[in-house]
Amino acid sequence: MKQLLFIRRRWSQKGGAENYLRRVARALKTKEYQLSLLCESWGSDDNNFEHIHHIQKSNNPDLFASYANAYIENLKPKPFIFSLERGITCDIYRAGDGVHAAWLNRRAKYSSWRAKISNVINPKNRKVKKLENFTLNSTHTRHIMANSKMVRDDIIKHSVFPKKNISILYNAIDIETFTGGNREKGRNSLGLTEKEYVILLVGHGPERKGHKLAKSMVQLSKTLAKLIIVDTSPSCPMPDLYAAADVFLFPSLYDPFPSVVLEAMASGLPVITTYETGASEIIHQGHNGFMLDSPTNISQGANFIAELTNVKLRKAIGLAAQQTATHYNMPEHIEKLIDHINTTAKCAPS
């Protein structure tokens, strides 16, 4: 049985990487792997790992990386290390959080001069970039798995990590979970009537996910659409939440590959998002969704929202989106992931 140790600092119900890891672990434990997790804290209801090793809590990502590396160094025999955190010596690094240097550049493009200065002097950003530079170094990381072409290109741009050791594996979801949402239950839980035209945005982090931009787009559309923004635990199961909506709006400034876009597509929703997300790579303009030229193109977003008041068009695009989402299912993802793990393990230095 192969030993596989995952690294993720702590559990967050709203975290895309955390939920991705939980889905992966659930699938891998049926594949003859002995799964362990190294963290500070994790959800108590997670029984996907045979062992969960807790290390000393801190508010400093530098300390977590230091403690984790010291722990790994003392493991004998050494398991295969699969890290979802920067700053860890590992076999595979899953770059699900993207490239921090790239995020700061995107942020600066849409920020005021005060925010740009804050980006530069913020000590947290310096710490994250330091950890990132550690990870994007082949001395510490053998293989990097990006979750979009955008992230792969950002890694190449901001490091000298060997291109041949970077692969792309898009996110995946449990498709069946999101195809059976109950619209009536979802609308009732949100206090919505059936006649209301509902635009949904799911994403924690108002600036990065474009909450204000979404509000401006809906207002300018003059459609009387109701915008629902969910950045905490929703009042109903997620499948019912998506089923309650008519359109999914995600004007993010930067997102490596948002699983919420896949979830919305699997739920049969037309998606409006931006080229600043990895999800843009699976969306074809006007066929299975709409792409904004820029997150700040308010008038374009408003036009898309107005265009989708056409029920026939909305359903056609939603069906195409749902069909696209079926190609990003967990069983296929897990088989590809296992191939990556096996290939990297075979290339281990002697």
C-alpha cells in the first residue's frame, strides 16, 4: 500500500483547496493508498485520512512551513509528499492557490495608487512571496501541478522552475451532486419568488471575487434582477442554492480555477466570468457562458445580464454549460492524478 502525505495548513469550509483535498482523499482511499494529513487543524468530521497529524498552531505561515519541513525530515520511511501549501519540500506541489506574485500584479492593475503601495509594503505579501519562491525552486519541489494554463504560465513567468516538470490538471467536482438541486427549496430558503430573475455570486473575499463589480453590473442592467452574494455558509445545501438561481456571475480579479464555476455549470447555469480566471479556458463565448473582457467592464456585464433575461437563450447556454462540466468529473480526475503521482514517484532521485 502506497503512503501518501498531504499538507494543508488548516480547514476552512469556504476554502476551495480544502474542499478539493477532501474530495480527492475520499476518492483515493478506495485506490490502495494509505492517506495521512499534516496540518494545524482540520474538520473533525473528515474520516478520509487514516492519520491526521497536528503540528503547533501559529498565525505565521513561515512557522507552519518550518514545523512541517522539520516533521517531514524525521519521517522514516518517507511517504510521497503532496503539498497544497507554499514553502514545503515536497514531491508534488498543487498550485491551487495560484501564484501570489501574479495576483498582486492583477490587483495592482485594478487598484488605486494607495492600494498599490499597500501591496508593496504589506509584510504578509512579502512572507507569502518568500514561501512561494521556496516552492518554485526545483531543489525543494520535484513537480508542480497547476490547475489551469493561466497558473502554469504565471509560474513560468515568475520563476525558473523547469517547464517539463509543470503539468496541468483542471479541478473536478462530483457532477451528480450538482445536477439534482431543488429549485423550490432553494428559493424558499432565500425568500425568493419563482418570478424573480436571480443572479448568484458565490465567493469569499469581496475585492478578489468582485462583489462591488457584480452589484454595479446588476444595477446597470436595469433588469430588476436580484443579486444574491454568498460568502459564508448558505442557508440551504449548495445544489439547492445553484438551482434557485438563473445566472451565475463571477467577475473575479484573479482566480486560478474556481470550482464554484464548475458547480454552477453542472447545475445548468449560464456563467458570466472573466479572463482573469482559469475557468475561462473551458468557456466559449455565447455557447456555454460569457466572458468579460475585463472584470471592470461594467457595461459589458450588464449587457450579458440583460441578454440572459431571454429564458430560451438562458436554458440553451445552461444546457451547454452542464454538458461541458461533465468532462471535469472526479473519477477521471483521480485517474489522471494517480498517473501524475506514479510518474513523479518513478522519477524519484536515487
